[in-house]
Amino acid sequence: MAKMRYRKVALALAAISAVAAATTTATTTSTATATPTVYNASAASATGAVAKYAYLGCYLEVSGLNGTAPGGRSLEGTTTDEVLPGDMTVPKCLAFCGGGGSGSAYTYAGLEYARECWCGQDLSSLATQQPAGNCNLPCDGDSTTLCGGNLRISLYMLSSAPARPRAAMAVVVAALLLAL
């Protein structure tokens, strides 16, 4: 008799489970996220100093590399920088390096670590081009565009400026020694 009662309870629980499963609906939601891309400074929406820069690619940040002077960076010569945590965008960096209307534009503008903007007149010869995927951090202020990477700089150059890579100190010293 106990076995029969157990079977009736088991059947009742199975029936309740079947009804519950039939009335339960599953809802799946998916959120589409855009993959960040390189900013196109020559796009129709770009104006002023921003429109004067062209993307060169992803470059190695030379800070801390062997053979680099203490404090050396990929962008050399006269340099400046701006860090905007939570607010950096490519147009802000290009406008900053483009002189912001002052007329004195830097040859190179680069973004690194999603929030740093670097400007310089010269490019270190140690700053070699890297695979595009190495500049993979979305900008802090615009998650749809890329702002460099870890020790990688998304590099832009004034369209009207000639490329001015700077020789690494070791190369210059070697050339001088050979000339003696």
C-alpha cells in the first residue's frame, strides 16, 4: 500500500512538472555590441584640424625599450600630451595636436591606453608598425573607435606634412664611429 501511495505522489509530481514546463516560456535577449574601428579623419563629418590628419596604423610605443633614452617615446622632438580618463576620443586628440585653432599643429598625433593623447614633430625609428589588432582598446570617450593599446599607439599624421622618422641614437652613433 505504501508503494502505491508513493507511485501516486510520484505521478502527481510528474504531472505538475509537465504542466509547469508547458506553461513556462523562455525569453532570450541578445545585445548587439559594435566592434570598435579605426577613426576615419578624412570622413565628411571631420572638420578643422581633425580633417587634416590621416591614419598611419598601429605602432610600437618605445617607452622602456632597450636602447631608448630615459623618458623616450615613439613621438619625439617637440612633444606634448593630454590624458582624459573617461573622455578621450580621436577627434579630441587630433584637435589638441592640431593646435586647437592656434595654427601650430604637430606632425604626429597618437592615442594609447584608451585615454592618452600624444603629439610630436618626429617619429622614433624604434617605433615600428605593428599588426592592426594590437591597437585594440576602445576610446574611453567613444567605445566605437580605437585608441591604441598597451604599449601600442594608434598613429595619425598631418596629411600635408612629410614623414619625419628620427634615427635611433644607436644608429647615429654607429654611423659616426664608421666615419672616423
